[in-house]
Amino acid sequence: MPVGIRARRDGSSRPADRNRSGSRPDRRLRGRPEAVVRAIADADRRLGAALRSRARRAPVVVRCADLTATGMSAVFRLAVALAIIVRPTRAAGVEAAVAAELAARIAGAARARLGRPRPAPSADAGFPSRHAAAAAAIISVAAARDRRAGIVAGGAAAVGLTGRVLAGRHEPADIAAGVVVGLSAAALVRRCAPLLGGGRGTPPPTRPPGRPRRPRG
């Protein structure tokens, strides 16, 4: 039998499967990345459905979380605007605004290309979450300047983003991916801020000069 021809059970033959390099592909590796991604997406869907199913037992909690999610964006935008207005926090406010805008644009471009549908019917895709990306970017900048402010903002964002999952606007993986995008954007902006002349906020306080020594003699 010629090389490269594989015999079938019915006696016929067909060319053997070969890749471009001429070697036979490993069937165990064929389609494995797609299968892994599909399995993760299915697990994420099941997790989101389970959370929403449990949340239906306490509709008041879902309603409060949804209201928090609705008002979170406005509150964060107002906080960034006030930080820009006040001179001592102006650099941090500008940094947070740039990081949030960058994160939102990256997340928007990614989800438009990926096209993963939301749990509830919507014209827009959901992966990754733009709200989560912008919020994570702002919180990262705030935490780098003031840890307490970062903790407070992070707690509010956690409640709001959980509300978006319970309300069917996002799956858990949408939020997680948005947070990764936001943290990455904030890190990039913080790294580039000195190059753009923005600095890293207020410089550390300098020590007062010591008293001049009196000459002896």
C-alpha cells in the first residue's frame, strides 16, 4: 500500500491525515483549547444561574444590589470629578479618569469582538464588563494613594457588581475579566504618568533642615 494511504474497514483506502509539516496530528490535542474554553464558559453560566436562582428567594437584596449597581457609575464619576477639582488630589483624579477611560475602551472593544451574549436579552455583548473595568481602574488608583479610600470604594463596587450578576446583566466571568482589564489599565497609566509629566501625586514630605552648627572656639 502506498505511503500516506490508510486502509478502511470496508477495504477502501483514503489519504492519511497530515498537517502542513507532513506529520500526523495528535488526535488528543485536536480541539482541546476550544473544549477547555467551552467548558469554562459553561461552568460560568451554571454559576451565574445558581446565584440568580438563590437570589430570587430574597428579592429585596437583589433590588438593593441592582440599585447600587445603577448608582455606582454616577458616584464614581462624581468622585473622580471632585478629585480633579481639588488641587491636592488633582493628579490622582486625572490618573483615575484616564485609567477608567482606557479600561472602558479596551473592555468595549474586546466584548464587541468576542460577542459573548449576556444572561438576559440585550443588544450588547457582556464579556468583559465595562463597568467592572472602569471601577477596578478607579479603585486601583485610589488604593495606591489612600488605602482606606480604596477599601471603601472596593466594597461599594463589590456590592454593585454582584448586583449586576444577580440582575442578569453579566455572568461572573464578565466581572472578573473586567476587573483584570481595569487593574491592567491602571497599572499602565501609573507607569506612564511620570513620562507624561503627571508625576505620582504629591511628593513625599521632606525633612526640615537641621540647625547649623555653631563654630567652635
